[in-house]
Amino acid sequence: MATNILMPALSPTMTEGTLAKWLKKEGDAIKSGDVIAEIETDKATMEVEAVDEGILGKILVTEGTEGVAVNAPIAILVEKGEKVPDQAPVASRQSSEKPEAETAKATPVPTPRSEPKPEAPKSAPEAQKTDHGDRVVASPLARRMAEQAGLDLASLKGSGPNGRIVKADIEAARGRKPEAKPEEAAVQAPAPAAPKRADITAPHEAIPHSTMRKVIAKRMVESTQAIPVFYLSIEIEIDSLLKLRADLNAQSPKDGDGAFKLSVNDLIVKAAAITLRRFPAVNASFTEDAMIRYHDVDISVAVAIPDGLITPIIRKADQKGLAAISNEMKDLAARAKSGRLKPEEFQGGSFSISNLGMYGMSHFTAIINPPQSAILAVGAGEKRAVVRGGELAVATMMTVTMSCDHRVMDGATGAEFLARFKAIVEAPLSLML
């Protein structure tokens, strides 16, 4: 029986991707677990494995095709000797969700016991709720997409059978701003819309957005609109940190498994991890129902790549030594720049660090990466005049600024966190404990 090979969802935020390369051709035999294609997502290029066995009968989506929706058929798998159909079969064993029509058919719709009396027309959301009790009827995919987009299903009109909300309704709603509740209308300001290409008349070159750039733009807008942020800055003397780094690097073996070369950022990651372990209120996320305090200290480190930015994660950073953090960070950064990170290596994290010191930036603020509650922006170490014992001296100073989610922490909590972080960096031997 012919089945579809579907575009997989390779990350929680993925709704579409680019089919970069087919590793199998039509007529090839495929076994479960065989790598059949490479998919470019918003974060990386990943290999796709076959779920079923059979013959690759027909390729529906050619290499290099962009914007292929998750769960869309990309090829047809047939059994040996079976005729290849001209188009994708309606059903698929590989689908992660039943087709909209099939799911709708399986969902029981209550039938009124008696003929209702005529009444005035209702609004779409109200009518939808009445027809199905107090429950908003939507497909699992639509619910997941609505949650990721921050959309209220009760405010949407479903175009599916019996008013069911389907994927197309969510995609259509993404371009509309949800109506504000009366008590919120006074404080909500409309988001400025990006200009259309037709509005730009000056000579220019139009460079199509990559999938990653689209996701970055969407996530950053969501972050700045939804999170009440305050900023805290502190200056830290790092001469002792630089000396410790030089001393440790001098003791590193020249080569072999034990070799390492510490960067300033490696020590910053370790210092932040130790501080987070002491301040669980910062190692946290806000949800509608509860405050989430993470058991592990997983630090996301911003890495610039050609198409944008990615944040590979040092898991349980507070439990790792400096050499382990350094070597792991170098490996993650190298694979991030080549697009070879695994999803679990960049998805999640409880706290972020962005360091632009290597570009000479003395001070900057960074945008929080939801659902995290804070990000630390690290500036360059610079020789500055300081006062010691009433006299002027010269020291290497570094400015760090933390962007904080006010729903998760108050100013005093953020200030205490940075004060402890400063104390650890200025007395870095504690990093060795």
C-alpha cells in the first residue's frame, strides 16, 4: 500500500522548512532508519530517517524547495511491485497527526434533543462554543500552532467541518492582531508593521529572508511585546580573572585529550552557572499557572552564524570543570556554524549569555530568549581609571548588563544576583572549587 513520506517537525517552533537535499533517488529500496534527506530548519540542517520500509516510488518535493509545511507529503513510498500513484495518497502511516477531515469525522458532535428556537445570530467564537458545549474544537496541530503563536483559540473562527479550527485558520490569524479585552485596550499599543517592499522606492537589493531570519524576527518581536523587561548593569574588575586564565592555559598539555585553551567567556559561563545555582529565582520561567524553577543550570551561549544567531547549550554547567566547558563550547560553536547541531543541543536552556566583547563593544543590552527570564550581555574588558584607597589606579574593567523579566524577578533579586556574580569573577579562585 502506497504511503506518504511527510515533512517532519524537527523542532517545537518549526512550521516549515527547506528540503535541502535528497540522499535517496526514485526506485531506491528504503529500510526503517535509513537517512533519506537533509532538511534545513530555522536552526540547523538535519538528516531525516525513514520510518517505514519500501521503495521510494515518487519524489513530490524537489531539492532546494523552500517553505515546505510540516506534515506536507514530500515523497511516496510503495511496496515492491506496487504501481506508483500519480499523486500523494490521502492517508499516511507516517503522519504525526491524522488528516483534518479524518480527525473531524472521529470527533463526536452533540446533537440537540429538540429543535432549538430561532434566535439572533451569534458571533463566530460564541456560536462555535455553543455548538460544542464549552469546548473550542480544534485539531491537535492547530492547537499546537496556536500555543506557539500565542493565539487564543476562542477568538478564532474555524473553517473546518462544524466550525473546527484547522491549520489554515491559525496561519491566517498570524497576520492579525488579537482583539484586546476592554480592560487591556487602554494599555496595549499597536505593533508597528514592517514596511512592504512596494513602499521602498529608493534603489535597493531585495535579499529573501532565510527561514532562520524569519524565526528570529518573529521571536524577537514576541519577546519585546510580551515581556516586561528591566535592565541592570554593573562594572567588574577582571584582572584576577585574566591572570587565572593565563596561569591555567600555561598548564594545559600541548595536545591530546587533556588539552584545553580557556577563553574569558568560558570563565564567565562557569561564574554565571555557580551564581544561578545560588539564586534559583533567576534560573526560572514564568507561565500562566506557576513559576517554573529549573532543577538544572543549562546555559545558552549566543553564537553568530552566517544566517543569524543560535544558542547552543552547556548542560549542567555548574557541575562541569572549566576545561570541560571550554572544549564543549568550542565543539558546539563549530558545529553550530556548520549547521550540524542536534535539536537537543540548542533547544531549551534556563539562562542565556551574549558576549560581544570580542567586537570591542563596551556596553549593550540583549533581548530575552523566551521562555527564559534573563540574558547577560557581556562587554569588552578595557583599561579604565579606578579609585583604590583614595588614589587613582588603572584596572581592566568589564561592564555586564542583565535583561530581566519583571514577572519572574524584582529589581532587588536581579541586583543581588549581579552582586554575587561580580564577587565570583573578581575572586575567581572560587571557580576551581
